[in-house]
Amino acid sequence: MKHMKKNHLLAILLLLTGTAGAQNNPGNQSASLRQTPITAQWMDRASVVGSTQAPEGKNLLWYKAPATVWEEALPLGNGRLGAMVFGGVADERIQLNDNTLWDGQPVNANNPNALEALPEVQRLLFEDKNKEAVKLAAQTMLGNPSRVKSYQSLGEVWFDTPQMEATDYTRQLDMNTAIATTQYTANGVRYKRETFASAAENVIVMRITADKPNAIGLNIALHRAENAQTEAIGNNALLMKGKVGITNFASHLRAEAPDGKVFIGNNSTGAPVLTVEGASELTVYITGATDYPGMDNMAEVTKHFDPKQYRQMKEAHIAQHRKYFARVDLSLEQPSANVANMPTDERLKLAKETGKPDLGLVETYFQFGRYLLICSSRPGGMPANLQGLWCWQMNAPWNADYHTNINFQMNYWPAGIANLPEMQLPMIDLMDKLVAPGSLTARQMYNADGWVVHHLTDAWGFTAPADGPQGIWPMGSAWLAQHPWEQYAYTGDKEFLRHRALPLMKGAAEFIMDFLVEAPQGTAYAGMLVTNPSYSPENSFYLPDGSVSEFTYGATMDLQIIRDLLTNCIHACQILKIDKDFRRRCEQTLARIPQTRISPETGRIMEWAEDYKEVDPHHRHTSHLFGLHPGNQITVVGTPELAEAARKTLAARGDDGTGWGLAWKINMWNRLHDGDRAFRLLSVLLGQKTYPNLFDAHPPFQIDGNFGATAAIAEMLIQSQLRKKDGSYEVELLPSLPTAMAAKGSVKGLRARGGFIVDMAWEAGGRLTRVSVRSELGGKLNLRYGGKSVTYKTKPGQTIHPRL
Ligand code: FUC
């Protein structure tokens, strides 16, 4: 058996290095599957019989079989290190990430020809000569290079055990503790592996225990598909080192088995294998490090951990996680015991079959979004990218970058309302890092003040237009700047507003105010200020001559983003009583920005300055409803006509889409107070655009849909986007409660703008039975529920029990 075991791992390593021939193949099924071992797919050689017993408690994901694809594996993360745990028996796999591990380096990609060409591009667009304009813009404005490099996997840990048959198998992710656990019985021994990502120590810890002494024996390898080598350190550790772009990285694995034998095996490839024999208990510590500027932790990669401290480390990890996670509880009416006892993947299948998720699954999905944000975005670290921080590839879809024409922003929609405002700080930090390169781009390409980002960025401060003409979208910084303002709105932190938010917002506004041009006579917005070039991400339209274009001037979304930004800047200056001149300039500019318009023909919100017909009426971006969500310019109460036009627009876009496209529309239906329609789209998202591990499917995996839908589930329960003249917000209770969720439910700990924490319960069609609102900051609390409104003056720390 031992011989077989070694052979198997050796074969994997040989295959990895590309030197394996048929003779090295141990001849079992899995080896042939691993011709290209580092893939989304994986196979456990063991035959596994699942447990019949569902784990107890809520906020759990659980399964009766090991993951066979990456999208079934369970994510762990501490804001820097990430792990995807497959839960295999004979073959366990942990795929690793460090969210500072990016290919590439800082570049000045600004196109030196842009500035000279800009007036001509603008003239052509104002004169409807779109084709010529796009041609010229593509030649003169695109970044060089025009692509960013990918965020990459750190590596993989493979465990190879002799257990070929397992019964009573379960694996689960307990979101209450952020611990993944795999349990099974093999050869009469009950094995348990628990794995967590400690934030305090920046290490992934796996502890394997057995209910019989000396029953643990396995081989461990640590590797990466490219650009890295692994060496043995002493007799119980492996160190992998490599370099991509300008970044050095490393990962270190140490096995501690007090009563077992731990040694390094040899194999012909030179790649070391760590072997454990006869242990009663095994603790594996896996670190990761890079020398990414400002976050260099290479010196700590071989840090020592004492297995005797395991319990303390685990308790500290749980406490640290619960500090964030336990702030919010959502309890909806539970399904029948039959459904409640099903594993997560079966519940997803049921949601697909019935067209409706069970409410326990909705609860879990909501908390999963919060869990993912806690794991992928922690103060002091990198923000969540297109995949949060979980990525097995070297060339990830869209490079797993930060897309700033919706996706990056969507990641942070739950931060405020789901009561995790600290988790948004990494996004603000990244914005700070974009100011210098973004100011250079603003100056070199547009001769403008302030800072600009186009439709994507990376870890290296890329701010030029990327990919193709659709990258010439200088609105990224303006949209990003909504987030520091929202951070203030949710937390009321004036120091933050003064020293961090306003400077970012101001820089973004200064760019915009320099970029805006007066639309000439003969155009739809003659005499007003518009963006040019402009487009509505990433939609195209028919020109009157039947040709297709994406480019125009003054696309509705641009104008709504600008309205949002300038309004927020004015508010910030008023609150802080500073920057009068800047504020006046914002006010004067705002007065000259065209209003959102309704198409006389379709009754919908116009997506462009002209009433063009879109090429794809079901396009995944619903950009021209930015003012409805995430903005607050279109509201049911304040602008009923626009709200009605938004309703028609959304209906025409349809109830399908990419994962994130659906998540956005769910939020929009909520803002229109149509909870049933929102729930219908949530059902599509859960039934059709969700992988077995609850990761969102664009497809492929993209995490924005998770975060967007988490915010949307919360906004079914409370909304607080309406800002009154005196700066207080209106907190609306159950504004968009779907009938499906109305029979009974409760929520604790949601956060409203103005610094209010809401607890409430409802039953019988959404009748409130209990509400309490804690005021963190003091100030005016305006509550609305159904047709009723009440206002309270609150003191800091006071809890109000309103009568509604
Ligand atoms: C936007 C979207 C795509 C994808 C990409 C990462 O450009 O249009 O669907 O989500 O971002």
C-alpha cells in the first residue's frame, strides 16, 4: 500500500513537470485524469459513501461527497491568504492564493497621442461621425500596453492517503466559525480534518485527527503550475519559491505530528514529498508571502507555529471572525425538515427544478456574501477582485482584475448595509494608490486636473484605457468615488470624510469638471455640459443609417454618475464647512448637466443622448439606471415618472442575465419596491447562476454576483438611500419584502445610513411585530414603514423602540 501511495504522488509530480511517460502512470483512473494536473477538475481515488446525517445549525454549507471541480471546493480566507478545500479522502487538494500575487508591474500606459486627437474625436462624435471617431480614438487613445496582467494562483497542496474507501462522509463550511471540516470513516477509523485561515497569524492551518492512535499516514506535496520550485526544509517542511512579473513569492508548509514519523521522501524529479506515518494527530501550517510593495511579508514565510497552541489559535481565529460575522442574523421561515436536511448542492438543484429557492438557502446565500467579504477584504489588505481572492488559474478570466465599470463597485455594495463597513477600507486604500498614476493619465491624455481611472485597474495602478475602444471610458474614478462617500454615510466618521473621502471625491470631480465639454448647437444637449467620448458600458446602438456604434457623447450613465459625484461633493463640503470655491464650482457645473430623460417612443429611460435603439435589448449592463441603483436620483416617492420609466426599462431588459447582471437588476427592482419581481430574479440567480459551492456564475465564476445579491437581499428588508435636505436619511423598513419571504422572519444588525442598526421581526404578509433601532451617532432618525413615517431625535448609543 505504501508503495502504491508513493507511486501515485510521484506520478503526479512527474506529470506536472511534463516528464511522465505511460510507464510512470500507476494505472488507476485518477492518474489518467491528471494529464494536466492543475485544472479546475480533481478526482479523489477513494470510493465515498455520504453521511445520512445533516449537520446541525444554520449558516452552513455541506456536502456528501468531495469536490470534483474547483467550483465545488470550499473557500477560506483571511483577507490576504485564501484556500479552496476540496475535501478529498485518498486525494485531498487545497488550492492557495495570496491576494498580492499579481503578474505585471507598474507601467505608464498613457497614449501620448490622445491629447492632440481628443478635440477631433469629440468633434466627430458631436457630428454623428461615429465610425471615424472610433477609428481615430482606437488609434490615439488606447493604452500601451492595452492589457493588464493576471492575478494568479499561489499554488496547491496535495495530500495523498491510503484510504481508498470511506463511509459516513461529510464536508462542510461553518460560516459562524470560518472553519471547513471533512469527516469520514475508513478502515474502522473516524478521521476529521479541520481547516481555517487565521488572520492574526496569516496562516492556513489544517488539523487532522483520528479516533484511533497512530492511524494517520499520508504524503504531502506543495507545487505550482509554473514559475516556482519547491525544496525541503529540515525533515518536516517544504518551501516553494518563485517569481512572476516583479513579484517574488513563497509558500511554506510545515507538518507537526508529535507522536508520528515525519520525513522527506525522494523522487526522481527532485520535487520533495513530505511523508507522515503513524501519527495520532497532525497539524499542517501553510503560509504564503510576496514582496508586493507596502505588504512585503517574505521574512515571515517560514514562521514557526507551536501545535500545542492549536486550540488557542483556533479560538482566537473564531473570535476574530465572529466579531464581524455575528453582527447580522437573518432568519426566514424554514422549509420542511426534508429540505432543511438536504446538502447545499441538492438544495440548489431543487431551486432549479422548482424555480424557487427554499428560504433556508436564501438565508445561507445572504450570509455567504458577508462571509466572502470578511474573508477577501480586510483592513490593511488588498480589496476583493473579480474573484474575491480565490483563483486557481495563471491567466484568470478578465485577469481577475478590478473592473471599474460595475464589478469592483458591486463587490462593496453589501459593506455598509450588511454591517461590514471596515471591509470596504481596502477599496479606499486602492483608490489612494490610483491617485498618482490616475493624475498622470488625466494630465497626459486629457490635460485635466484630478485623477482618472478607465474601465479597469490592477494591483499596479493601471489607469489608461485598456482592452479595446470600450476601454475609453474615463468614468471609473467618478463612480469609485461614490464609495468613500457611502462609507461616511454609513459610519458618520467625519475624520474619514475630511481626510480620506473628500480628497478622493474632489480629485475625481476635478477631473470630470475639466473633462466635460459644452455640447454644440444642433446636438441633443446643446449648450449643456457633457462627456465626450462617452459610451454606455458595454452596450451598442444603431445609428440612423443602420450602422452600429458604441460611442457617443453624454451617455445617460455618465451624466448620472457625475450628478451623484458632484452632489456628494457638495454635501461633504457643507458638512465639513470647507472648500467653498470648489463647492461653488460643483454647484455651477451641476446646474449645466442634462437631466435623465424618458423616451417619448418607448416610455423608458433613454440610454443615450439620442433615442437610439440598442443592439441587444437584454444587455447585461443596465447602466442608464445607475440613478435608480446604486445612485438615488430616481425614486418611487421623489421622481415617480422616472421611476415608472425605470420600471419599463427594467422589464424590457428581461429577467435573465449574467450572475452580476441579475444581481444588479434585483437591487433595481427593490428600489422600485417590487419585491416579488426581485425574488423572481433571485430565483434565477440561485437556480441557474450559482455553483455548488455557492460561488456566483457569470459564468465563469465571478464574485460580484454574490456581493450584489447579498446587498439586494438586505435591501428587501431596509433601504436608506433617501437623503433629506437637513442631511438625515429616511430609513425604510420592509420596502421590498417579497411575498415569498413575508410569512415570518426576523433580521438583526443591518446598518442604515446615518449610523443606525436595525433589528426587526415580521409575520403574516410582512406585518412588523418588533422593531428596535440603535443609534450609533445620535441625530435624527426618520423611519418609514408602509404609509407611515415617524421621526425621532436620538442620542448616541440610544435604542429606539418605534411604534409603527
Ligand atoms: C464587464 C462585463 C463582463 C464581465 C467583465 C469582468 O466588462 O461586461 O460581463 O463581467 O466586466
